[in-house]
Amino acid sequence: MVVVVYDIPDDKRRVKLSNFLEGYGRRIQLSVFECFISLDEMRQLHEKVKKLVKPAEDNVRFYWIATEAVSMVLTIGSEKPEEPPKYYVL
């Protein structure tokens, strides 16, 4: 799992990034996403996000959480992180 956190002062760039990240994971706080993706996918995501932000003004962090550590996450006021279903039946 990857936790992506960001602090972006520009509204337009912040909205663009948050909309983009919704395609990769679940928003758990205003500027925090949990993404159940592989380490390689995280690296690819990092490269794509670099093109959406201004490093001199913005701060974006990607935290890799090992699979074994996800079960040890403690929460208050929300459910524990859970990988989304691989598919949906309609």
C-alpha cells in the first residue's frame, strides 16, 4: 500500500492532483490517499505526479507501507485500510 500526502497552496493544482489520485486510491482525509498499488506502480505514479505539481511550491510525499504492516495500522474514527475488491459483480 502507498500513502500519498500533499500540501499544495494553489487551488487549481491541488484539485487537479486530488482528482488524478482518485483514479489510484481512496481519499481518507482532505490531502491523504491510500492506494493499494505495487512498488513499481508507486514509482510510475511518482513520475506522473511530478508533472502535475511545482516542486518549488508544493509538497507531495509517497509512503510505502509493506503488506505485513497494513494489518498493524491503528485508526480512530475510521475503518482500517482494506484493499478494494478486485472486481464487482453487477
